[in-house]
Amino acid sequence: MAPALDAQEAPNGGESLTPLQVQNNNASHKSKVTIIGSGNWGSVASKLVASNTLRLTSFHDEVRMWVFEETLPSGEKLTDVINRNNENVKYLPGIKLGKNVVADPDLESAVKDADMLVFVTPHQFMEGICKKLVGKIKRDAEAISLVKGMEVKMEGPCMISSLISEQLGISCCVLMGANIANEIAVGKFSEATVGYRDNREVAEKWVQLFNTPYFNVTAVQDVEGVELCGTLKNVVAIAAGFVDGLEMGNNTKAAIMRLGLREMKAFSKLLSPSVKDSTFFESCGVADLITTCLGGRNRKVAEAFARNGGKRSFDELEAEMLQGQKLQGVSTAAEVYEVLSHRGWLELFPLFSTVHEISTGRFPPSAIVEYLGTSN
Amino acid sequence: MAPALDAQEAPNGGESLTPLQVQNNNASHKSKVTIIGSGNWGSVASKLVASNTLRLTSFHDEVRMWVFEETLPSGEKLTDVINRNNENVKYLPGIKLGKNVVADPDLESAVKDADMLVFVTPHQFMEGICKKLVGKIKRDAEAISLVKGMEVKMEGPCMISSLISEQLGISCCVLMGANIANEIAVGKFSEATVGYRDNREVAEKWVQLFNTPYFNVTAVQDVEGVELCGTLKNVVAIAAGFVDGLEMGNNTKAAIMRLGLREMKAFSKLLSPSVKDSTFFESCGVADLITTCLGGRNRKVAEAFARNGGKRSFDELEAEMLQGQKLQGVSTAAEVYEVLSHRGWLELFPLFSTVHEISTGRFPPSAIVEYLGTSN
């Protein structure tokens, strides 16, 4: 237990606690936060969280950030530069993270004292990370996942929050929402949604940790719905990017986004009947879909893919355009396709399945609108 | 009654009808269509309808279009030019409407034989037009309104479809949806929703009249919900335009659009409790909102308004930017504000009320985001 002022040791000799003493006394319950991941969104999340841990007495000031170590062209280690300059020069250049963000290249050391674990890595790394964390975290730690995507296993799709809960034996909320990280980083107003299963109090703590005057966070009791929104919207963004690349105009793009939202809702409810319609009107639903289809990287690379008539692969364009960031939409589309095909649902989801057929080169980009006239 | 082959006069002497005979026989029931209005959207509607009346035997080929007569700079009458060139050179230049579209400057003559009346004028003209039509139309005519907006009267707001029904004693459906008319005009894919009250058969007939391979129309039994979507989205588009003019980025714009959709839903359900949540997932809801907030004229003029810091009025910008087209969002915002203020609902609708306060110059454009941090 961390050292703390006991009421009997206080200068006034054990009277009722003053606000200052309450604050000091609460030090024993201050939650330590670790961010697992340090890409573009992970860095922005660190900045948001670090501004709140300084401001709120229920959190330790220091925010530890696990960084997958890289050697920069200058020969320096990325963690050394982050800790010296308070800036992730590779994934969020020009933005100060806060002096209380400490980069740590050692995963085990980064998590060992943490009460609150924020997962924010590309989804394909999550299974390996969870395996490494087994037995290394506090037993009563709480987790939240900002990761978009799912793992497809023999027994069916597994959402990242379930993967974390199952592998680590802890409960896990999700936070999804507007993901144009660079806009949040410079304080432009945006929103996000926390999805929780049953513990409203824990959800409120996550809201406190992330909410700022320019980043408006609300909680809804629908962890599956929120997480599936955050995951599936990237598939729709690929479709929207194709429409942009084909220069088909805003009406067509809006139609594709609407049909995409409808497939998101239908797919989520088939996978998880508890998913609520109202979740799709939250920030994680329609707002994040709009943001992602207007400005996200999935849309951008898909636009380039369509402009090149599908002749340059997504891997090639991703490497060229994203400076090491990962594209989630294409791999999510592949995973969704596997689920649809395994369950015999392909014909129910023409948009989702067509995105996969196009991104793997089986259909031309123009196929994205060819089924539309027959769809209702 | 129009002359038609009677079964007894048919070559086979009154046996069961062949498909050809059915077609001929139906000639007696061919519906005549008149479009009341000839602006940008009215011209596109004429083009869509005219392609279907030629193709489908249940409609008369000729589509009459009432045109508010204007003298062009060349000295010619607008109707003469439309009838000579099949083109509305003023409001939809470069697009052929179809040779079966006949422009008529005389309202009474345009409607007198019509079985199906399509209303598509700026909403502020609708009350006057309805007054002129009393007693001049067929008693069993059916109407559909493509008009966005409402009339605010002493007894409360009155939607355009109700105005038509009440003044003319006929039933009225509505058609709302993607309204970037120029994109539809060149055959880019888009969607629309027909809202009907109880007669599914009539709704299907309107769907037939408007649906094309690139304009996908579906019908839902929620005339109020569909009409309010089409009306209220223009207020949200004004807000989206302010955000664009202030260069606040896509996250903020998506947040504004989401909050706008939420106010659209809440306002509609307060006015008309039968309105369905599912209507807001239709083309008239989320898709049209997206289209209008990405590319519509309300957005465009509001962007210019914000860029000028509110120093040039909407009237001035409208005159300069829209070549005679009318801006619905600002007047709808004023009407909505009147309803909200009359019923004591202003605080429930911060986005709607702020749009009106900004457009009338009481608040600066930046006010559009100032309440957001406190809104959920």
C-alpha cells in the first residue's frame, strides 16, 4: 500500500478531514494508468489521459505508455526521444503529450503496477500482447480497449474486449468514436462512446479519464454494439473510399454510407442479439462513420486503390501512404467475409462482401455500386 | 373518359384478354402527371418521371410541368425555350428533360387533367399555389410533395403535405431523399424515400413513377417522419456549413451532424408521436442528411456566411451565390425556432435554436460549437 497521511497523523490531530486531507488520504487509492500502444491514436489517447490524471485526484499523475521500440533514422531510440521531448516524433509529430507521460519499451514493466490498462494497438498484435501479459498484471486491474477489429477463430468471431477478458481474466470496456486522431490532438471538438457490460461505476471512471472540454465522452450499456461499430465502420470507409476514387459524387457516397450503417446494424444484431438500435445513433455509430468516411486513412487508401483501377495492392499503397500506420478496414473486411461465408450470410451483406471481393482483386472497384440498384 | 378498346371490340371477340389487350384496355386508366414547379429539383423530377411515363403503360407519356414564367436575358420566355430545347436553361442547364415534358406557364391549365400532382416549389410559395388550385383539380387526384419546409400558423406548425390535403381535399404522400439534383440529373446513383399515410397501393404507384436504375425509391408508412426529415435536415446543413466555414475539421462536423440527427428525431417525435425511429435510418434520414451536409446549397451558403464572420447577410449571399434558387434552411430554422419558443422547448434543442440565433446575427458563427462540450 502506498504511504498516505493517516487522519491521526494530521496536523489537527484526528478531527474530520479537510478537503486537502481528503485529497491526500485518497492518494492510497489513486489509480495508475498504463497505455499499451503508442501509434497515432495511442499517442493522442495518452495526451487526453495525461491531462486528466494531472487534474483529477483519483488518478496517479504519471501515465506509463508502452512503446514498441524502434530505432529512428537519427540512430536514437523512439522511447528516448519521447521521454526527452514529450513528443512521439514518429506517430504524432508536433504535439506535446504532457510531461507526465513516460514511454517504456518493456511491456512487463509498463503494466506491472497499473490499475487501469488502456489497449490501443493495431488489432493484429493484440493476441500476442495478451499472451505476454498473462500473470503479469494486477488481478483487479480494469481494462478498456480502443482497438478496432476482431479475431476470427474456429468457433466464431472474437471481439478484442472478449479476447482481453478471456485471456487476462479481467473485465473490459471499450471506447470508440471519432478517430481522426490529429484533429483531436489539436483540440478540435469531437465525441466518443464508452461501452460497458454491467458496471456503471467503472464506466464512469473511464469517462472521467478520457473526457475533456473538447472530447465529449458518454457511456452506454452495450459493449458489443459499441465495439462492433468501431470495428465495422472501417469496412464501410473502404467502400466510401472506392466511391471517392471513382468520383461518383456525394449522393452515391451517402447511399453507400447508409447501406453500410444498415449492414453494421444487421451484422451486429446477428452476432449479438443484445445490441441496441440506439447505439447506432451514438457517437460511435453514425458520427464515427461519418468522420471515418470523410477523412480517415481507410477511406484515403481505398480512394487511391480505386483511382489506380485496383492495379496496385492495398499492401503497396499502405506502405507508401501511411508511414508505418496500419489499415484496419481491409483485414476487418476479410474477417467479416470469413464469418459471413462460414454462416451462409454472404447474400445478406452485399456491401461488406463486395468490399472484400474488390480489395482482394476479384472484382473491379466499380463493383461497389453495381448491386445498389437492386438493393433496398 | 379517354377512348379505349373494349373487350367486345377486340379482334378475338371478347375472349380473355391477351397481355397486349390488357395494355390497350388499361389505356383508359393511364394516369396523367403534372409537375408543379420547375426549379433545379423540379426539373430533375420531371426528367425522372418523364423517363418512366414513356416506359410504363399505366401513365400517359406526356408530363406537364408548370413553370413560373420568366423572361430570359435573351428576351425569350423560359417556357418557350424549355419546349423548344427540352432543357431548363435557367435551372438545369445542359440536361435534356425528355421530349414528353411540356412546360406550361398557366397553373390552372397545367393541372386541369392531371391524376397525379407532383409539388416541387420553394415552400414559401405553397400556400399561394394551393389557394389558386382550389376547385381547379380533379376530385380524385393524388398528390405527392417534394417540398421541404413547413408553414407556421397560429395553431401550430403545418407540414406541406397537410397543407395540400387540407386545402385541396386530396391525399398527399411525400418524397424526400438525396437532393443534390445535379448529381441525379447526370445519372449518379442515389436513393429516396416515399412516405405514405395508409394507402400502400398509391405509395407503390409513386415509387413506380420515380424509381429508375440509378434513383432507388422505397416506401415507408410514416409520412410525418419522412417529411420532417426532409425539412429539418436543412437546418442541420446550415450548422454543418458554419463548421466548414470555421475550418473545425471532420470530427466536429460529424459531431454536429449526429447532434442534428438527434434533434431531428426528438423534434419529429414531439410534434408527431407516431414517427418511427427506423425512418431516420432510411434514405430520407441519415443518407440525405449526409448528402446535404457534404454538398448542398444550404451548407455552401452557410460556409460563406461563417467565413465572412456573419458580416454579410444570408439574403445577400443567397442572391449572389444561388442564381435565383432559394435557401430553405434559414427560413426553416426561423419556423422551427418559433415552434420551440412557443412551446417552451428552446433549451431542449440547442443546435436548432443556435442556428437561428447565428443566422439572424444575434450570435457569432462560432456559437455553433460553444454549447457542445456541455451537450450529451
